[in-house]
Amino acid sequence: MAVEVGDSAPDFELKDQHGTPVKLSDFRGKKDVVLVFYPLAFSGVCTGELCAIRDELPTLGDQDDVQVVAVSVDSMFAHRAWAEQERYEFPLLSDFWPHGDVARAYGVFDDKAGLATRGTFIIDKEGVVRWKVSNAIPDARDIGDYRKALAEL
């Protein structure tokens, strides 16, 4: 079942590219969250999308108020190598095991392909989903939409 605008965002805890646990609920009351699901590290469209986020992060809002969190089924080790190569400073979280559980909780897991589709959720400081988009695996998202949704919070 997909998470919809107005729903409370399902909480989760996953390890980032350094092995540090990150809980969605840790941002409650502190930051709006841009939760970005992507299929696979090192792939062309994913690299383009996350590099756009890296490059445009300062324009997404006050960095004290906005946290980008990216999630895929890749391992922590793949995430670390990719983050170092591309200079990603935001957390890349591993939904590796149980395989795709967080993506499933948000309704963006493709069981046939075994990975997340391109789903993004803007979650406010109270933990409520305020905006979402879900694209097919080959279809990149527009970072300008993130900027607009965050401006409306």
C-alpha cells in the first residue's frame, strides 16, 4: 500500500554509507526531509539525479531546516564507494536487508526487478507526508519540483 500525501511517514532505521544508523524520526521537530528512493548506485539516471541534488542542495531551502536522505537496496559498501566518487554528503541509506522493506513500506518497491522505483516524499517536521512523486525506473525526477514543494511548507 502506497504512502499518500497527508499520511504519517512510516518510521524506519537504516545504516548510511558509513554504517551509522539513521532514523527518520530523528528529524522530527527539527528538519523537513526529502526522502529519495532510487533503483541502484552507479547507474546513469540515479547518478544524474543525486548529482543534481548535491549541486542544488543550497537552493532547496535553509540547510538547517531541510535534510535529504536517499535510499536504495545497495549495500552500505556500494554506497560508500559511490558517495566518495561523487562527493555526496547527504546520507545514502541501505535498504539491503530485509531486502527493500522500507521501499515496500512507502509503496515504491518493484518486486519483479527487486529494487525501488523513483519515489520521492517530502516530509514535514511533524512527520507528515506533504508531497510525493513516483516515477518509473527509467524516468528521472525534476529537482525543481522538490524546491517548489519545500517552499510551500
